[in-house]
Amino acid sequence: MRGIIMTSIIMVKDLLNEERVKTLAYVLDNAGIQHEIHLSQSVVLVDGDNDVIRKAKQMISEHGFEVI
């Protein structure tokens, strides 16, 4: 049985410009993670269960961003 699917807000410290947004979107797209990135609020909205949220945070951190 799969976990509950929800939208989680991940705050990202180093989300400074559109170029960084493109980089992060590329990383999450390649990992198959459904997301929305909001530069003005420095957040990433991720749709998925706890495993997907954990994977998203890991991918964000591994590619030079700081999850706060």
C-alpha cells in the first residue's frame, strides 16, 4: 500500500535567481519528482508521499542547495 499523497513545502536557502531555478527544476524533473518552484518565496512544492519528499530533499541538497 502506498502512503498518502500530499503537497509539501520545502524551503530552499540558495534559490537566488532564474538560473538556479532552472538547475533545480532539471534535477527534480530527472528524478521524476512532481514539483513547482517559487523563486519569490524560495520554496519548492513537491507532490508525493513521504518517500518522494525525502528523495526531493536529498536531491536538492546533493546539488548545492540548502534545505531549511
